[in-house]
Amino acid sequence: MLDLKSKLVLKILQKECKTSGYKIVDKADIISALPSKFRMDEDGLDHIITFLERSECIHVKYDDERVYCLCMLPLGNQLTEKENEEKKDRKRPLLLVVAVFVSSFIGGLLGAIISKFIKF
């Protein structure tokens, strides 16, 4: 299971490595693409890249002081695609809840109006 920072780095790497081959990515570019509250230093990034490589999400061909040469593996692509699908699935129940609430409210309002006009 990936933590939040690892998922963010994986998404950034997926955007950088859209093609199926290896891509040279600058460490500073990855760090600057992270949201401000999740920024880290190069050592932290090295640990996350190592973790992602051991998790078979990416393959690192080589790394220098400032750059990585890496490619995305199928598992890494699947994890990010799966997360996008889960976000879409979370929106559907929310729309259903709103629709049920609105229809219940309108039904109750109509029932109250009708009962006001009908006298027993």
C-alpha cells in the first residue's frame, strides 16, 4: 500500500513518463511539482523512489546527483488509473444521496400542501 507522498510522486512520474520508454527526470522538477505542504528534500525523494522501485511501480535505470533515468511499470500505471476510477465511483453515491434528499423533500412538501387543502 502506498502512502500519500508516494502516490503523489508516482502521479508526477506518470505525467513525466507518458511514453513507454525511459525518461530522464530532474529531482528538482519532481520536488517543485509536489504541493507545498508535501515538499521534501532530495534524500526523502530518494527514499520514495527506492520504495516505488522495490514495489515494482517504476524501474530506475540509473540515478545521478540531480537526475533519474526511469520508466513506469504496468503496476505503477494500474495504481494511478485505479485511483482515478475510485474517485469517479465516489462521486456517484453523492449524486444519488442528493437526488434522494431533493425528491424526499419535494414529496414531503407536496404532502403537506395537499393535506392542508384536504379536510377530514
